[in-house]
Amino acid sequence: MVSLQLLLIRHGESEDDFLEDNYQGTTDLPLTSNGMEQVKKMCRRVSAEFPPEFIWSSTLLRASGTAEMLSDTIQCPMSILDDLKERQEDESEVDFMLRAEHVLSYIKANSANYKRIAIISHGGLITKLMESFLQIPHEVNDVWFVSNNTGIHLLEYTEHRYKLIKFINSTSHLD
């Protein structure tokens, strides 16, 4: 396999961030003005340091808005996938993990012509994508990868048998 870099990027701050503590991410609220500023900063950094050739995004407004801003900044195509949305209220933990595994396989298969892609999604799904990337078994479901607003994770499938984690949850663009 030719190497493929994955930029996993959480959306910017949204109105969803101010809902009750047990909120699971199923509402579809847009970015706040602060979230839009966070996304602009993230876009400048990604454009300068590691621009993707293609962007995949969740259908939810906070993620698709983030993806559209990144796509406009770096002038690359994007596609929206429903399976990149956050965990749904009626979705079991196992079904959520299986959805993440399925969508990661789909994205890999449909990104064969690219060296670097971005996936704009949500904190919970990014954790599940990272678990899938690392092949952590369903039964060992005690890992959480923190993803701050516009946090960037850089993962790489190499030409060898190794997978690389270049960095996780980088938010230096917000400093």
C-alpha cells in the first residue's frame, strides 16, 4: 500500500458545546462566531503545513461548515458522509464502533489516489476512528482520545506494515 496520511480534525466550537453535560452530539447546530475564528486559524495552519488533497466531512452543520471553510481555503474537493456524524442516541457502543470501522475502510478505499486527506468530524467519532486505525478490539473500550475544538490528529498508513501517529490533538494554531 502506498502511504496515506489522515488528518482527523474536530469541528470548531458550536452551539452544541453549550448544551447539558450528558449531551451526546445528536443535535445539528452551527458553529459559533468563536468557532468560525478557530476554524480560520486551523485552515491557515493546515494550508501552510499539511494541505490535504481531499476532504471528507460529517453531515452535521458544525463539521460540514468547518470542512467547507477548509475546502475554500485550500481549494480542494470535499465529500460529505452521513457515517461521519457523532454517535446517535439510539446507537449502541458496538454499532458506533462498527460504523467507524466501516467508514474508515470506505474512506481508505476511496482515497487511493491521494497522499493526504482530511476527515472533519466529532470528538466521539474521531476516538472510534483512531481505535479502528490502531485496531483496538471492541472489548477494550476504555480509551478516549481527546479532541479539542479544531484539534488535529495526524495518522499515517505507511508503505510498510507500520502505522504512524505523527501527533494527536494539536491546537497550536489557537495560541
